Amino acid sequence: MKSIPAIKNFKSRKEWEIYVWKKMIEGLAKMTSSEEIEQSLNMLLTAYEKKQIINRAVATSLLRQGKSYKEIEEMLWLSPITISAIRKSIKTQKEYVSGYMRSKKHEKKQKPLTKEELGQLRFSSWIDAFFTLPAPPLPHPRLNRLLGIDKNFSWK
């Protein structure tokens, strides 16, 4: 097993992080089964981090399907700022940057993607698998009643 080179061998910590990230991706790409990948990710990620990744992947899928911020917010319980950050990362085809970090740059607010822009987005083949995910069910019965989803409930 190869060891990770020391940080002092790189010009900056950021350069070292990029190197380690690329090596991790290469390692995942060499794995031959989903069980190996799952085991590796389970060693690296907490339940909370997995939930964040799932929510971002599903939000990406729903944005690709043309869903509104409000629909995504209700389905996934994500803030509009988070949804906007995900949409911006899709549009720019760069890494995810949280709304908090974006607000530090005082970036101009952007309009929602048009259908033409949605069609122009290019995704890698592995993320395309997420585009057919169904929306998760709303888990809370009281919330369903408040949103008018539970047809069997009456306020009378």
C-alpha cells in the first residue's frame, strides 16, 4: 500500500489536498464492485455527510427535471440558498460552493435556468443515473396535512 506524501513536499496545503483527492478518485475508479465502493465510502463519511451528498444529488436531479426551488425545498427540506448553490455548481460545471461561501464574494444573483440552458448542461455518466430518481416522500403526517397532501384528514 502506498503512503500519502507529506504536506511539506508540496508548495501549499491546497496543492496537497488536490493531490490526495485525485488519488482517492483514482482508487475509487479502480474498484470493481459497488460493495468495495460502498465499504470505502462508509469508512470515510458520516451518516450526516451521506445525507448531504444524497440531498445534493437528488436536488441536481430535480433541477435537471425543471422542478422549481419551492418544489425542491418542500421535498428535500433544503433552503433556497442551498438549492441556488447546487444550481450554480451545475451551471458552471465546477465544484459545489455553499451559499455561505458565495455570499462572501458578493456575487450577483442569477435567474433560474431556462429549458434551453437545462438542455445544454453536460454531466458525467455517473451523475446521469441520479436524474431518474423519484422525489422522496414527505415523511411527516402532520406536515402532509398542513400542506393539504393528506386527503383523508378533515379539520371539521
